[in-house]
Amino acid sequence: MRYSKLFLMTSLLVAGSAHAANPTINVSGKITPPACSASIVGGGENLVWDPISHNNLSNTTFTPLTAKAATLSVTCEDGLKTHIAFWATDANAASAIPGVKVPDTTLDNGNAADRIFGIGLDPVTNNKIGNFTLVGKTSSYDGTENSAKFGYGGRGVESFAITNFGWGYRFAEDWTVLDTTTNQAAVANTFTFTFDVVPQINRKSQITNAQEVAFAGSAQFYVRYF
């Protein structure tokens, strides 16, 4: 009987002109894909070279400075094993000028227009100061070293050609860490890729000796995993 009376009362309320409030529980959220984070490790994010005297610049060719190492490190979430590939961009590309190959290398790097980063303009002569290049040196995946070869290919590819370390990074390419046993893109949780970073300064006649000339450039990395 009590149930019947409650049912009738509810029916009358719904049919009337006044409506009771309708409380609502809203549910929302998102599921994120597994993530990897990238950084430059070992103090390599900000590289500073000692001043070089204008008198020590070459009259006839570019003057390479001593290489400094910088390592791109990629760490993925626990349990995520994946391939990675990366590329780099130059915000100061208009000031880049090809110079010479980095000492003790035979492959294209600082001498090739598509493998160099700009370091600015002389404030007096307005000439291009020079360039810097990122020469691939070694890599690793989950602690396994690969100092012999790396993979390269077009933007967004998942299959890579293989070549020796010693090239300067080329803007049209994605590079990857290779598995030493399969010569395919490594599947791992952590990766490193180390470069020699080598600036070089234009010929003495192109750089003013009337004042101090500062140079600066940057390479911004992007990493994808697949």
C-alpha cells in the first residue's frame, strides 16, 4: 500500500505544471598515449667557447673551433618500448654560410649548405660570421652502445637507410638510433644520440677588427616515437 501511494504521488508531480530539479552527475576525462620526454644532457644545452683573437682567424679559409659534445636523451614511460626518430630546426638559418669540413672528418658537415646552422651577422660588416654543425658521433638504446652507424630517412618515415657516423645533421632528414644486431630502428625505453658541435668562423677579411663580435646560434630538436 505504501508503495502504491508513493507511485501515485510521483505521477501527479510529473504531470503538473511545476517540475522538480533534475540533479546530474557529469563524467569526463581523457586517456593519454604513452609519452616520451627529451632533453639535452651533460651540460650540453648551453655551449660557450673561449674568445678567439681576430689575429688567429685565417686569411684564406674558415677557422673551425674545438668540438664540444652534446647528447640528445630520450626517456619513455616505464613499460613503453618504442622506436624514436628526431629532427632539428634553425631559427637563424638566414645567417648560415658553408665553410669547411670539420677537422678529421671526410663526410659532409660544415661545408654543406643543408647541414649547417647560422651564428649571426657581423655588427659592422653585416657579413655572415660562420656556422656550426652537429656531427653525429655515437648513440645508445637501453644502455647498448652503437658508435658505428645510424639510420636516416625522410620526415615521418618508419624505415631508414643506414650510414656511418661522421655526417653533419641534414635538415631534410629524420635520424634514428639503430639496433646493433638488426640494423633497424631500435626498440627501447631509453635512447641517447651524441653530436660533436663545431662552430667555424668566416675568413678574417669578413669579420671586423674594430670591436668585439659575439656569435650565437641554436638547434631546436623535435622527437617522435612510433
